[in-house]
Amino acid sequence: LGRLGDLYMAQGNHAQALPLLEEALELNRRVLGPEHRHTLISTSALGCLHQHRGDYDQALPLLQFDLAASRRLLGDEDIDTLVSLANLGLCHLFREEHEQALELMTEDLAAARRVLGPEHPHTRVCMCNLGGLYTNMGRFDEAQQVLDELRAASERSHGRVLSRPQQLALHSALGLLYMAKGDCERALPLLQTCLLGREKTLGVAHPTSHITAGSLGHCLSLMG
């Protein structure tokens, strides 16, 4: 159930994923208990789905429980705990609770660098997330510093540091940063590349592609 639900979520089929992930979580809670590692994976998956659907009020308690239980059971530096930090940080970002998001994201990035190393995929995700948060907070210099560091690492490795989805996320984050700074000329090609890549890898109908198309449309409207 959970794996099929995860597949539907990855495809952007949120309506089909929801009953499967709800049933998987209920089953795991009943059979394994609420704090079993598999149950926490189900808790996180359902919380992330609600987040993708824009239902942040339903996502928040699930992601809060997942992080608290992961800290207790796995410790602060387990990879699953770090992923839980990232998920909850993004939820606070989407709820525009920037200070809560900043506390979680800075903890996540510091732990990822220390435990996983600077080139681990999760560390790169943390950097992109934090850059996006700084942009939303209007802290453009800090956003530029984090995202430039990530881009430089990707260029040094000829793209090997970042997976294709991470490269597209970086293009999006930089494009949104430049647009927020009023530099739409630099934002435009980044957002165009991101949209083309996401439509190719995820499909035109995927919600993430729709969001990127909206950002590109906003950029074009600002340019007149």
C-alpha cells in the first residue's frame, strides 16, 4: 500500500495516493505501533502528501510527530531524522512561519555537513531549501551565498554532485532569487530550463511542473 501510494505521489497523482497512504499508516499503527520505524516512514509519507496538496494544517502534526519520535528512537544524527527535519522545515516555510523553518533548516544543514559530508545528496537538498527560505525572508545576500556555493560544487564536478532533480531545483531556487531581486533577465533562462526539465522528467501535468510554469509566467509578466 505504502509503496504504491509513494509511486502515485511521485507521479503527482495525489488523489490516488491519499487513501493508500492513509490505509498504510493506519495498518502500521495497529500492527507495529505508532513509533516503529516503518510506521514513522508512513507518517512522514502521509505528512508530505498533505504538504504537496497544500493542506499544511493536516501535514504539520504528522511531520511534528515524525521528527519528535525520530529524535527519540534514532537520535539527532540519523539520516531519517535529518530527512524529518527537512520535511518539517519545508512545512513551516510553506506556512510562512519563517523563524521556525530557519531553526530547523540550519540545524539540518549543520548536521548533514558534519555527519554526511558536504557532497551528500541530503546536504545539497538542505542547501537548496535554505537558499529558498532566505529568498522568501528577503535575505538575498545569504540566499545568494548558499546557492552560489551549491552551483559552484556542481560545476566543479561537471554536474556529478547533483542529481537531475536537484539541478532543476537549484535552477528554480536561483531563478526565484533573481526574480525577487528584480533581475528578471537572469531569472528567465533559469526558470525556462527548469520548466523544460521538469516537464520532460515529471510530465506537463505534474503539480511541480505547474508551479514552475506559474513562476515563469510571473517572471515574463514582470518583464512586460
